[in-house]
Amino acid sequence: MLDQYTRRMRMQRLVAFAVAPFVAVVLVIGLVVGLVVVSASSSNPGGATPGLACTPADGTAGGEFTDPRQIANAAAIVATGQRLGLPQQAWQTALATAMQEGRLLVWANERVPESLTLPHDRVGEDADSVGPFQQRPSQGWGDGDIALLMDPAGSSALFYEVLLAIPGWERLSLTEAAQRVQRSAFPNAYAQWEDDALTMIGAVLGVSCPTGGGGAPDSTLAAAVIERATSQIGTPYVWGGGDADGPTGTVPGGTDPGQGFDCSGLMVFAFAGVGVSVPHQTQAIWAQFAPPITDTRQVLAGDMLVFSSDGTAAGVHHVGLYLGEGRMVHAPRTGKTVEVVDVWSSAYWTGEFIGAVRAIPAAAPAPAAPLPAAA
């Protein structure tokens, strides 16, 4: 355990390290005051993982978190994570926690008089909880430094410090990781903010979501693709297996016995039934059907879900077919069979998700009503 002086000095360095980018982001936000939607940039200045952190083009950035104070506090949390060299997963966890604990506002507390003398957005009276993370000095947060707890950059640095001390935190679900830091009476409450946190990251970094797809897929064709794919549930995984006609043996050099599908081979078969040619390679699928759909709320049944090990096109390694209601059918790996899994409730799949691609044509528009006959 660090002594108080060492801990305080380290926190001061962490906060100072984060101040400059935080000020820069706030200035940018000030230039677009009242506008939460940030235009897409040609580069990704914050290193946000492509296909995950983005703000929709319709202006719904951050859900209910549209107040300039909330945006500024979110910017400070993200900037601190960036300057500490932490991955996007950590920023998302911190933002979702601050959304749940204090609605991304800095809270003073009537029971903590010093907090009332410091910059704040709201005043509460819950125990001795203060700041955007509702951290309690009586429980050791900040070693009694109320100013640190009331500062979005400083309090987020404390949050990150505790998060990183959790063994394997990056393999935990967001809500479990947040709960281990916060020890809340409502341990599952953080999960509801996962999408809003990603959207907020996109907003403060200026990353807009591509819409992709060109319209909702034809529901009849989507149903046919889904029926064809799910008809193969229980078929073995075979590396290189599968074509437009069904399961096949492994490619030369493969070791899987018998006939079956690999992940892209299952897509080849499923879409062949509606006359859509899909490449038998995951990265080619990602490229051919671009632009991707990166907002999970816009993914529809019949879309292909694409997964990457590092958030880039080069890391794309798996594909499955979205069935709707959070489920996906896919051919997982050697020793397994084609199966249906819950995708959005899985920390692994949501962590690997880079985007969805839409290969099913959009439904044809309804014919226009005939003009009335001339009198």
C-alpha cells in the first residue's frame, strides 16, 4: 500500500499529465457549443477502436448526455485514459461508471463542506460521495483530497488506478469490472450504459459512425438466409469447409476430418440461397460489403457480424450471421459445431466486434399510388 505522500504525488502527476489534452478538448467543444455531434475526421486522433466508438450521424451522441458540462466531463475522463496509455475498454468502463454514478456531472455534497467551495455541477447528500464517480473519502478515495475527487481528470485517474489493479480486468464484462472498482449496492447497473459510453467516446474524439447497408435488408430474403444458416446447426466445424451447396471437406493441409463449415464457409452457403455471392474469407467479406454498420443498435437480422482481434481490418478473424434479439449463428472453431450464441451479452464477442456488414439487398420501395384520373 502506498503511503499517503507517495500516492498524492503520483496522483498530482497523473492529473497534470491529463490537463493539457482535456483543455484542448473542452475548447473544441466550446466552438461547437450546443452541438453534440462532431463531424467525422479523416483520422482517428484518439486511437479509438474503429467500428466501436463513434457518434451516430443523426445527432444522438451519448444518449441522454447532451449537456455541455457532461460532454466536458466525459472529455476529461477520456483524455486522462489516453494520456495514461490505457485502451479504449478502460475509457468505456470509466465513462459508463460516471454515467451511472453521477450522470457525468460533478457532484458536491452538503455533508462534505469543502466540496461546496469547489467547482461543481450539482449538490447531493448521499453519504459523503462526491465528484463524477461518487467516490467517498471516508472509504479511502483520494486520501482525503476532496479537490482531487471533485476534478474529473483527477477522479478518473484514481478510478483507472484501481481498475488496473484488478487481475484480468480486461477479460471481465464492463459491469463486473466497474463493480469491482466501485463496490456499488447496484452491481449490474453499469451495463445499461455500455452503448452510450462508446457513443460518447466517438463524440469527444470526432469519430462519426458510417451508416452502411443502404437501407434495411429485404425481410423475406433475410429470413431465407437465416433459415439456410440455422439448418446447419450441429454440423461440425471444418477449416476451409463449406461452399454454396453445403458442407465440404477441409482445404489442402487442413486436419479436420469429415465435412463441415468454417465461419466464412457458412456465410457462403447461407447467402447462396438468395443469389448473393460471399467471399470465403473473413477479411474479404469485411472489405467487399463496406461500409460497415458500427452502431449495434442499427444491426438487423440477416447482417453479418465481423470480429477483429485488434479493432482493425488486418485483425479480422471471424464472422457470424445475426439472427436478431442479440443472437448469432456461427461456425466457431475446430472441435465445435455450428451453433447459436448470445452475442451482445458476451464480454468476448462485444470486445472483438468491429462492425456488421449488410449483403442482403434493401427491400424495394412500395410502388407509388396511381394518380387520380383526370376529370
